[in-house]
Amino acid sequence: MNKKILSIIAIFTLILVIPTANAQLTIGSEVKQELIEVKINDKGEVDVKHIVKASNMPGTAHLFSGTISNLVVTNEMGEEKQSGIANDGLGNQSVFVLPSKENSIIKYNLENIILKDNLFTTQISYAEKFSIVFDDQIEMIFVNNNVIFLENKKGVSVNGGGEMNVEFYSNSPKMIKEVQWEENKFDVEIITDSKIENFNFDQTSKSISFEVNEENKYVTISMSEELLGGPYVTLLHDEKIKYTKFVRDDGIVSLNLKPETTGQVTIIGTTVIPEFSMFIPLIMGFLIILTVPAMRKFSLR
């Protein structure tokens, strides 16, 4: 026990005498990590877990940036282990892990998520590969303004590390607009916190249009590519605006916009359900032209 106490005193002595630098504070070498996982639930709670590989040498495990609470270091049996925590004064924290014949597990809560207007937002960054896992109740997320539908996936993996802005709705504001063309009916799903008015599908101009009444709010439109196929042009007051696209299962495409002002949004596609009554004679004539020369190559024997 006395040896452990002396070890901890030595660790904190090193922390006090090492000068603060712009880089993260590292005592000894950096540990090798088997897993770095961030879990986010639908209440906006963020839990982080690092699994540090067993080593006969001490080392440093860097933590995620942000306000950290409930930090604990345990072994694989859940028994708490001795460790030292360092802060470089710039918001970067790390854990000094003592030598161990078994993996060490570092767990803590990250308190850097904000809820505003029904949208949870958090900045997450780390220098190594990490994964973000979401509760099953969270079906759609925004990563750096790009929409991602999780569907049967649990989350995202950030290979090589990096910084990302993650957003998701506290309550998904979803509406369905039914579009009918001749005998065909299609559902167009709209997910947004902005009020949508004057929704319209125009087969002739190959477009969907609607009015938005709030600025800088995500508007995500999901529809069958049979109804309106890409590539797409998105307009706000007849001026082009950016969009991101996510292709889902069963030929469903989702377009995500963030109009900077209120007004009419128009989505123009390059393909749309044809007016079958107009094209059937042309299609039949074209097939006959192709079929007759081909039939001449065959004969009954």
C-alpha cells in the first residue's frame, strides 16, 4: 500500500514540475488503446469509454476535450485502480495509467452538449480513431451539416481521428406529404423544425416546391427516386443553394438543406415518372424496330 501511495505522489510531482505547453501534456509514452467509444443517448447524455491495453510500462491516455465529470479508472473486473489526472491549463486533460497485466478501462461523462430549439449540438474531437454510438431512438443525425440516417447502423466511426460537429433532434419533427401521379402514390417525408407551407409536386417541371418560414433550420426531404431522380438542383428564391444527399435502402434518397432565409424552396430533378399515355406508342415503335432485325438471325428447325 505504501508503494502505491509513493507512486501516486511521484506522479503528481512530475505533473507539477513539467512545464505547460501548447500540446497535450504527456507523461511517459502514450498508451495503446484497444477501444475509444463515445455513447450518446436521446436525452443528450454523453458517456465515454477508453480501453487501454495491458502494459508493463506506465503511460498517458488523453481524454476528449470538454467538461469532464464522474471519471473513474477500473480493471476489467470493475475494480477501481490508482491513476493520476493531469490538466495542461488549456482544457486538455489526460490520465496517467500505471503498469498493469490486464486492460485498464477509463470511463467518464462529457458535458459539452447543448440543446437549442429541439436540436442537440456537440463538438467532438480526438487525435485517434474513435466511434460514436447512438441510442436506438436516434434515427437521424447531422455530421458537419451532412445528414446520416442510421437505420440498422449503431453509429459512425472516425478513422484516423479528427473534429466533428454532431447534431440530432430531441424530438424528430416529421411530416408526410402524399403525391399522386395517375395510379401511382408516393410518400414524401419532410423532417424539419421549420413550418412547411404550399407543398407542391410538379411533374411537368420535374420539381418539388414548398415555403419555409424560418431561417437556418435543417429541412430534410426523403422520397423515392422513382418519383424524382437526380442529379438535383436546389433553389431558394430562384438562387442555387447547397444540399447534401444520403442514399437509403429501397431506392429512397434524402436531401438535406439549410435555407439561410425564409421563402420558397424548389428541388428540381432530372428524372421523373413519365406520362405513360404519351410515351407508350413511341416505346412500342422503338421496340419493334429493334426486334425485327434480331428475329432474322433465328429460324425454326
